[in-house]
Amino acid sequence: MNALVIETAFLGDAIISLSLAHAIKTAERDSRVTYLVRPGVNEVIAASPDVDSVLTFDKHGSESGTEGIRKKAAELNACGFDTLFLLHASVRSQRLASLVECNAKIGFEAMKHAGLTHTIIDANWQNRYERAIVPLEAVFPTVEITLLPRLCPSPILQWDFFFSEFEIVIALAPGSVWETKKWGNSKFLELAKRLTQQGMGVVVIGGSEDVEIGREVVAVCAEGTVLNLAGVVSFIAAMDAVRRSKLLVSNDSAPAHGAVAVGTKVLTMFGPTVPAFGFAPPLGCGEVMELLGLWCRPCTPHGGHTCPVHTHECMERIEVGTVLSKVTEMLLEKA
């Protein structure tokens, strides 16, 4: 199989979709898997041992519009793909898929404009990791849908000294694209302080918007107990630090899915969104922290920049002590 996987959504979705690449390689070892993703995501997807090549589609920029889609389709047709898997239902992605020439084009029923040859009912899956694999059933009916995505970041040798200093290192990912998905910098700060006071090391990861919280964590914790990578290294480099950590505490965002892909358990904080949307860690990969019984949850399918009811209770009422207790519980389980 010479397969093309189109997943041009956000980074977290693309990481989740790597479960499909794993399933393809498991079902047919000699298959070739190419991913088409948005710019900025390609470096991460290229770190999967199940992906042979990665192409980008700048659908909101230089390749937007009808002409951009046509040029990209011509580029893809030159690759000679025989099977296409469409995982993202955007209008642009569907139009692009409709112009790709291959024997089998597989996606979900709602993708009415993609020219699919096989459509899959978008149901009967426990999480988004399984959902990404389900289309493969059109080709391999007995495929194992519980396979997980895999990322193999290159080891960063200069971090060896830090991880050798501590028996337990906890990674923290305080950021998110959506403000309401954030548990809160002050709470991550307090959690880091308590973890280091208990003799653990802490790694802080994140993008340029998380630089300040990274610096604050270093400032309040004992010298040498924090490896601050927020805004310092790329996402895939940060995943090497997560891989070496015992546990990641993260908002419902891309780092949580990266942890699954590198084999580190994750405690995911859910506020405006809920695990039922399918983005919780798969069974055995971690736990969720959420405030149950709150009338306004969920308020959005992906998070927002402001709380609709102006309380942000879903995150505000999750206490640091409660999270610390859960972290301790998960560490004992792993031990």
C-alpha cells in the first residue's frame, strides 16, 4: 500500500492520527505512509517511526483558494498513491481529496464532498485514537484499533545530568491555544513548588507564550530542581524530556497526546471540554482531572478564549492539593 493520510487539523489531532500510521504498518509492513499536514506540524509527524514522508498544505496561506488546492492535488498525484485516508473534514481538505487520483479514498460519512470510494460510520469508537484507525477497516477488516501513535524524538544528551539527579521527574505543560483550557499558571507554579519540596525534579515545557511561567517556576523552586524548556526548544525536542519523565501534567492540549505517543503517562486537566469528546488518554495511558456535575460543562467542542458564564469554575475549583494527590497516586500505581 502506498498510502496518503490527510490530517490538516491542529498538532494534537495530527499526533493522535499517528495511531493510523502504526496500524497500517502493523497490518502490512511494506506499506509506505505519507502524511499531509499543516506547516509547523511536519517536524513532529516526521519523528514517527511509522511515517515515511511528510508533506505540508498551507491551506490558510500560500496554498489557499482554488488554485492552491489544484496545485497541491497535482503534486500529490505525481506521488502515485493508491490509497487515501481523509481524517479531517474541512471543506478545503475535502476538495483536495476529491482531486487526488487513487484507487481507494476512505473517510467518514459526513465527508460528502471528498469523492470517497469508501465511507465509514463515525461511531463505535472509545477515543479519537481508535477513530483514526477505524477507516483502515475498509482495507483490513480485522485491524487492531487499540494501537497507539508513536513518536521517537532524538535524545538530547545535555539533559542527561538533570534526569540523573532525580529518581522522579514530573513534566508540566501549562499552556494551551485556548485560554479556557488552562488550569492556570499560578496553580502550575504551586504544583511545581510542592513537587520539588518533595524531592522531585520538574520539567516545564511550552511555547513562546509560556516563557514567563517557566521563569517563575525556576524562581520559586530550589536551585537545580527545574529544567525550564518553555519557549526554549521545539515541541518534538520537549517530547524527549517528557519521554524521560515519570509523568506529565497537562491541559487538554497537544503535549498530552505527545506523552501518549512517547509512552509517558499523563494527567490531563479537563475544563470547558470533556473526556467524552474522545481526547482523554486511552486506557492505561493516564488519567483525567475534571470537576463533575458542573451545569455549564461542556461549553464548547474545543475550548474558547473567555468563559461564557464568566466564572471559569471548571478550572478554578480544581485544587492544587487534589492534583498533587492524584499525581502521587499515579506514581504509586506505576511503581
